[in-house]
Amino acid sequence: MSVDDAAQEVTSATSAVWTNHIPAEEPPHSHPGDDMTVVVEGRVVLQFYRREAGTLVPDGEKVLLDKGDVGYIRAGRIHDARYVDACRLVYVHNGAFAFLPADAEVG
């Protein structure tokens, strides 16, 4: 990196960290570690699930996270995510990240 490159101001609008595509929806899944999500921009709706007789059933009301909100999901907790608006999110995980599909039909 040149001195000129280092001197250029990097903002959320110009940073390459935001160039990855985020899907509009994530199916029910869990993570092996605790997950904290900070919503930098946009809105995301989460639904938690529990296993019941070999299928998934909603567990509680849907949770809306808006710009500036922080969400916490404990390790192994099954959830989905629907991105209502284009989102910029910061994820913090305790340990290695993995996306573990729930492998069950949603009831």
C-alpha cells in the first residue's frame, strides 16, 4: 500500500468491506457460537424456532432489528433472517463462525 492510498479516507460508503452480497433471506439455521449482530443500515426480521415432533415451529414473536439496534442469539438457537431493506451488518461471534442448516420442515 502506498502512502497516498493509506492517506485516503475510508468511509462506510467507500470501504470494500460492504461489497459482498447479502441474501434477502436466510433459512432456519444456527451457529455453533454466540452471535451478536449490529445493524449499521437497514432492517432485518428474525424468527426463532424450536423443534417439536421432528419439525420446526415458531418460538415467540418475530423480532425486528432496525438501524442502530443490536441483536443477540445464543449458540445453537435456531433462527431465520429476512432482510426488509438493504442491510449493512456487523457480526461478532465468540469462536469460529459456521452456518448450520436446521434440516427440518418449518411448521
